[in-house]
Amino acid sequence: MERFDLHIKYNKQDLALEVKEYLHHSHQRCKIEVYQDNKLLVSFNPDDHETLSLCQNPGALDNKLVHLIADKIEEKIDWLG
């Protein structure tokens, strides 16, 4: 498992997030999980087009923020292309 911090500005707020990657795990879990203050907000799986697709959204984040987080993760992770 890899971990890294992600900082995002959204609606005039600075969000400090922790991203956990489980890319090499073969069991049934989302491959990328995003936390804030140790609370799971959203998780993603890579799709066939080397982009992230929503897996779960337990934090009930709006679509714009979910896409912004996915874009920032894609910029940071080199395995996505």
C-alpha cells in the first residue's frame, strides 16, 4: 500500500486529504481510497481507459468535487499513463 497527501482548493476551502493506493491487491476492494481526518470520503478504481472511476462515495461528496479529486490523483500517479 502506498500513501500520499493531496491538497485541494474547493469552494474557498483548503482540503487536506490522504490517499491510499491498493493497486496490487487482487481481492475485492476499491484500489484507491481518499480520507479526510481518518474518515473515508470516496474511493476509485482505474478503468480500461487509464482513468479513475468512482467506486464508493460514503462521504456523499458532490460530483464536481469527486471529479476534481480524481483529476488530482491522476496527475500524481504515474501508473495511469
